[in-house]
Amino acid sequence: MDFKPKSYEKICQLIDRGVDIPNPGTLDIGNEINVDQISGKGVTIYPGCRIYGAKTVISSGCKLGYEAPVTIEDCQLGPAVELKGGFFSKSVFLEKANMGMGAHVREGCILEEEAGGAHCVGLKQTILFPFVTLGSLINFCDCLMAGGTSRSNHSEVGSSYIHFNFTPDADKTTPSMLGDVPRGVMLNQPPIFLGGQGGIIGPVRLGYGNIVAAGSILRHDYSGDNQLIFETAPASSVKDFVPATYPGLSRVVENNILYLANLTALESWYTHVRKPFLETQTFGLLLYAGVAEQLSAAKKERLKRLKALAEKAKTAASKNQQSAANGARQELSGQIGFIEGLFTGKMPDVLTATDPSREAFLNDFGKATENNKANYLTAIQGLPVEISLKGVIWLNGIVDALAQKVTQALPSLDLFKK
């Protein structure tokens, strides 16, 4: 009996393209896979792998499943990406990004150049800037992390680290921002270090150059830079739990708005700066489309969670008419539609004031990088300080403009007061 695997035709097409498949009979390739989006140059798919999704892209030099079988579903992989074992869905991995065995990477993730993790790392709705490195046995969902200048000077998360992103009130308005977009994209900030066997109770903001001692559980923002941080556990106590009290509502809303504003700044950075670099790569426009899709999905996720919080806070407020916080809760619920429109592009004029700073940066950026369009990292790292600062001013302008609009819409919450 001449047995042929279900994926026989697709596997043959991949082999004809030059893909190295040591044991073809062990693969499962979905019928929807477009083999024209899989490079034959230097790609190796080891035994037991499963590749699904019409949007899947695999660029040259990728290695899949060396340590254990890999499942890919609608992911876009840039050149020389190594996914050594695990499950990967609806995420983007740019050049030389990597993940070890036992990874579980779900929708909404973007790992930029040379970012990655060791074994047994769980990610969802997570963005890692270039060089950011995660240790082993980590759950790091709903985060954006930047910092570092190279593979030898990178932000790092120690092993056995957890980002706590689900509250006792069943909320997930908990995105943490470690670094920021305006300074982070310039690849010139000192790295952030999160010591092992620690955690973050989101949403938290952390500045560049900060070192968090091993075993610390962060419950507060440390937005300043270059701090050595030790957090002790709360004193032992027992008290009544009252659901949906939200004593820190202003801080939670503020951190969520800043996260959304930084995502918007990152969208602009990809549109105006990163896209021309990606266009020089094979499948580059497909990688760009994947990033754009995940950034849009990230904003929708954050707005969905903020909307759910607003409704829950409003309901709790109506049950306690004596609460001084009722006005702020009702205000948040009433303005959530405005906030949603602000971050979904329904108010494009909001960012018009940032156009001159954008053009000033792009003009100087174009002159400084005109002979170096092939390598994004080299181009950014080679920028003179004065040009980088112009880029930071432009992107900070986006963040500030959006934050100001929300502040005006929610006066009772007293947001962004230093």
C-alpha cells in the first residue's frame, strides 16, 4: 500500500522550493497554506511540526522545531527566526527573534529583531522591542517592554517571572509598560532588568535603567530612570473584600490610556519609519501587514477591557450612592465611547498638531539614513543624538495629545497630575 500523508502535495511543493524537511511524513501542512509565502532559502522544518493559516509567512533562514515540535497558526516570521518548540498563533517575529522549547505565544504578540525567550515562556498581547530577552518558566502577557542597545546590553526578565494580569474583580485592564515607545524605538536607552522569581501586578509603568531585585512583586509605578527597586510583601492582614471598589481607579485608567497612546505612537513609527526598511526584505510587506494587524488588535483588546471596567465601575457606583467616587465612575462610563473613537481613528484631526515635528524628524532621518536602507537596526543606532531627540519629540507629541484629550473628557478622575 502506497501511503501518502494528507499534506503530501504541500510538502512536495515546499521541498521543491528548497525547504529542508528531514522527515516529511511527520508534518501537517494546512490546505490553506500559501507556499509562495514560505521561502526555500535556508528554511528547515524539523519532524512533527504543524503549519496552518493562510496568513502564515516564513522567511529565509528560519528554523522550526529543533528542540520539540512547533505549531504555527497565521504567524509572520522574518529572516532567521528560530522557534524551537511550542505553539505560536497570530503573532509576528522579526529578524532573528527566537523562542525556546515549550513556548506558548498567542495572539497580539510582536517580537522585534533579536528578541526572544528560553524554554516554557507564555505570551499573549505582548510586544518586545529589539534585544529584549526572557528567561525560562515565564508568564508575561499584556506587556510592552523596551530598553537596551544590543545583544550584549539588553533588557531582561529573570526566570520564573509572572505578570499578574487578572484581578479578583475579573478585570484585565492591566497592561504594563516597561520603558516606552518614544524613547524605546531609538535603541539608545539603558536596559531594564527584572530579577527572577518576581512579578508585576499590572498595570505598572517602569522607567529605563531600572533594576528590580529578585523576588520583588511590583505593585507601584516607578516611571523614573536608573533606580534599584526592592518591594517588600504587604504585612500580614485579613480584611473584608468588597468587589468593584476600585480605590485606584484613576491610576488604572491613566496607565491604560498611556498604553493605548504608546501603541498609537508605535503604529505611526511603523507607518513612517519602519515600513520602508521592511519593504527591502522578501515578504517585507507581509511582515508589515502582520504588525499593523497585531497593533490594531492590541488597541481593540485594551479598549475592550477598559470598556468592561467602566461598565462594572458604573454598576457598582449605582449601588452605593453615597460614594464620593460615583461621579468619576459615571463620567468614565459616559465617555468610554469618546475614548474608543479617539483610539480607533475616528478623530484624525487630534494628531494634526504633531505633523510638523514628524516632518522635521523624517526630513533629517532620511538624510542621515539614505545610504543605509537595508538594515534597520544599524540605521537607528547610527542616528546622531539631535536627530533621535527630534523623533522622541514627535512620538511624545502623539502620546501627550491623546492623553490631553482624555484628561479633558474625564476631569473628575484628575488624570496625569504629577
